[in-house]
Amino acid sequence: MKEQVDILLVEDEPALGIVLSRYLCNQGFTVIWSKSAEEAFDKTLSFLFRLMIIDVQLPKEDGFRMAARIKEMYAKQPFLFLTALAGKENRKRGLALGAFDYIEKPFEMDELMLKIQNILHFTSQASSQSPDDEMVVLGNMVFYKNRLALLDANGVQKNMTVREAEILAFLIERQNSLVLKKDILLKFWGDSDYFNGKSLEVFISRLRKLLKEESRIKIDSVYGAGYILVTP
């Protein structure tokens, strides 16, 4: 049986790798630090990780390609990007791969810590729940939160990321009522700043695409306030 470790840190910059791994260890986490994607993959053969923190600009294989490979091997592996590679398109690419977050360097250690705690809290709750409790009918579609999937009227499965599933579940719990954007951001990102707001907009757009075949289900935007999941 593989040993479980809290965090796999994939960071090729020695100074940051040392500082961040020590900081996380001082916060009570078990941490393995890898300096390349290849080294990180070797670690996955021996350990299970509650969270992976991945730099994008890595030697040989970049973090985006590494994350895609990780998702193929371990579909439910939680991860986030921590990188100096800025820009809206890079951020969207990272989130589209299923990352919980895309954090740009330089960053605040305390903020990173809060985001890590939020992710680990969510994933530990999700793993303790029964799949039988996670089926929700949405018109002619069926949502399976723990399976990270939507089934359409023809039984075709649409796969989701963990963050997509958790946001949809949050909206379902409050369907046909206004859900404040601020409340979603604080629950899943721990902060309602501008950049997190843009990340949320990306996820809402992707949820709309997943739901578009069911005309009776839609996510309405209320300008300056939030969203309403409209159901029959």
C-alpha cells in the first residue's frame, strides 16, 4: 500500500523550493519536494498525495503537460498551479486542466496557506461521503458529484473537474435563489479578489456549456451580485 503524504511540491527553483517546503512542514504538513516533472512522477509510484502544487515553467516537461498526465493517471488528484507565468490565457489553460487554483508569483504565504487548507478540507469531506448521496436529477440530466460527471438524456457521460463539480453542487443546494458571487469565492477560494472573480467566471462559463443541452436548466447572472441556477 502506498504511503500518504499531504503535499507534493513540484518546483525547480532551489531557493523557493527550500523556503516553501520548510514553511509547509512548519505548518504541520508532510511534504515531498521534486525539482522536475520526471522526478515528481517517480514519487507518484510510491506515495499518494492529498494535494500537488505544480510550477508551470519546469525543465523538459512543463507543468501543464505534467498536470494533463497526472489527470490521465489519477483522475481525482487535487492540484493547483503556483507559477511566475502570468496572463489570462495561461490562467484559463491551467483551470481548464482541472486545477483548483492558478496562483501567480510573487504570492503571500498566508494566502497560499488558506487556499491549501480550503482544498484539503473540501477533498476530505468529499471522500467521506457516500456516492449514493451524490446523485441529483437536473431535468433530463443526472449529476454525480463524487464521480465528477453529468449524464445527458442519452446516457452520455460528460466529465467534470473537481472545482466544476463543487460549484455546481453549491448552486444546486440553492437552486432558483440568488447565490452571491462573494459567497462562492469565499467558500472555494478563501478570497473575493479580482483574479479569483475572473477564475469563477471561467468555471461558470464551462458549467453553462455542460448544461446547454438541457434547455430547462440554466445559470443566470445577476449583474454585480451573483448567479441563479434556474431549474424546473
